[in-house]
Amino acid sequence: MANKFILAIFISTVLLLPGCAGLVQAVLQPPKVDVDSVNLVGMDLKGLDLNINLKVDNPNSTPVQIDKIKYNFSIGESSLFSGIFDKTVELKAKNITFVTIPIKLNYESAKVAVENYIFKSIKEYKFNAQLTSGILTIPINSTGNIEGKK
């Protein structure tokens, strides 16, 4: 009898848990993420060390803890860099949080994107990410144009 009860609880949990994630995702508004700035912090013969500074606006009335950020940044259709940032970030309720992601930009992988920018005048960038908070995944899609300093 006890085994049937435990089995029933297990099956209920397995069936209801994905529904809870969907419910939470429907209630939470996704944060708005913009690339605030990109800073050069070093360079060597293989590539550049950059800090990508993200401006993350949490519109929710509760804080959100982000466990992992999986990201891809591209110019036009050419990926410039991608990776996983696996440090915990606390997004305060109804507040803006700045997140710095250190990346290594390999010269070879950046060649096509830079050529598209310089020679074909492709200035549109795309920043796609998945913010993971426990069982919840929040997709982020941010686009914009690269503006030169005047």
C-alpha cells in the first residue's frame, strides 16, 4: 500500500512539475537585456579579451536568481562569439542589474563578422541568450545597430 502511495506521488510530481515551470514562466515577465558596452581588457596573438557589459532590467516585483547564461552574439548572420556564463546573478525586483561577461574573441572566428561590418556595411547585431533559473529558462533576443562614435 505504501509503495502504491509513493508511486502515485512520484508520478504526480513528474507530470505536474513541467506544468509548474510553464505557469511560472507565464507569470514572470522576461527581463529586458541590452548590450550596454564592450571593453577591451587584453590582447595576445590569438585574440582579444573583452568584457561584455549587459544591462538587465527585471520588470518583476520579485527578484530572480539566474544560475546560468547561455549566449550568442552575431553581426548579421555571422556569429562573433558564444558561450556559457555559469556564475549566479541576482536580478533585484523592479531594478536594473549590470552583468559583466568576460569573453575571449578569437581573431579567426571574428574575421567574417568584421569583414561584413567593414566591407558590406552590415551593422545589425543580435544578442540571443537563455537565462536559466532552476527549472525555468527565459529566452532573450536583443537586436540593434552598431553605431560608430561621432
